[in-house]
Amino acid sequence: MKTKYGAAGCAAVFASILVLLPALAASTITEREKRDCQTDYKRYCNEYGLGSEALRACMSRSIKKIANACVAALVDAGEMSQVQADKLRHKTAKVVKKKPTHKKVTHKSSHKKH
């Protein structure tokens, strides 16, 4: 009998830990992230819970649109490395480069026929 109760107790503790992990992850959001990413979070990813993996994925997908201060806060908090942020932000910049345009300059001759 003791074995059944012991196993049930362990299962209950394990289940409690699994339930609490997302809550603990949400509490690890830094003050800087709250301050610098609030607008971007509301604009692009507000359907995802704070501290969730889905939110991290959404912010990564939206990285080209979010403010520089928010990117810096995410890097500072360890949500991504600076190298990752740079790669994600500049991925489209390489694709969108425009060719330089050169206009042909014509000079009018100042010679007059006499």
C-alpha cells in the first residue's frame, strides 16, 4: 500500500512541477523587456503568453519589424544572441538591395553659330 501512495505522491509532485514551469518562465521576463518590447509585443505577438516558446518564435519571426530597443532588450535578456538578431534582421536587407541608378548627364554646347 505504501508503494501506491508513494508513486501517487511522486506523480502529483511531478505534475505540479510541469504546471508551474510555464509560470516560472513567465516571471523571468526582465524589466527592460517589459519596458522596451511592450509596444512590439502588443502589435505583433499579443496572442502568445509571456515567457512561452510560441512568443519567442513570434518575436523571432517579427524581428525585422520590432524596434531596435526591443531587439537589444531581447539580446540582453539572453532570448537570442546578437549574432542571431543580426542575421534575422539583415536577411531581407540582402534580398531587397537596389541597383544604383546612374542618370546620363548631357551638357549643352555653349558654341553658337555665327
